[in-house]
Amino acid sequence: MNQRIARGEGMHGWWIVDPRHADEGEVQDGRRRMICLIRHHPSGDWLWNHSLEKPTISPSYRMSHTRPDGSEQVDHFILTDGRLQFCGDSTHAWAGQTMDLPPLNDAELAYFDRPEEWTT
């Protein structure tokens, strides 16, 4: 199995490897840079298709913060069938591009819960 999504014990979110940085190597303890998708959306819980290999989560995920220079950094994407589509309002070089999620490696899988124990 090529698992591409995980949920951490006691964590209220799903975790994916950030495909923009997957080739940069280990960040900590064998794990790569990851993105946490918080399970609670302002309009309610997000929907997940329960696929570990080709996850879909809806609605889209948008996060933003103010940079030190005062400009806004926006990261907005849609996760469908194991692919991240970066929306046009994202303020990075990947805006408008679609990337496959990389499979989780052994260290990343060991860090998270066993998927057969997931209930939501």
C-alpha cells in the first residue's frame, strides 16, 4: 500500500507530506516537511473519502499569514484523489499547479496512529 495520509494520535487533523518539499529530505527523525489539515472547518467538519492511497478532503484548504514585510502569504489548495491542486489565489510559485502526494515513508507511518483504528 502507498499510504498518503495519516492522523496523529490525539491530533485533530490529517497529515500529508508537502509535495513541494518532498525531495528536500529529512526534517526530523526521518520525517519530511508535512502539512496538517485541521479536521474542523469554520462551516463544520471536513469530509474525507476514507482512502489512504488517494485521499480526498473537502472543502478546499486555505491558510494565510502576514509576512514580516506586511504582505499576505496565502496557501490554498484542493485535495482530490491523492493530488493537491494549488488554487490561483495562492501567493507562491506553485499557484495553478497540481502535484501528486508522495507516499508516507516508514518513519512518517510509525509516527502516526494505525489507520485501522481511525473512527472518523
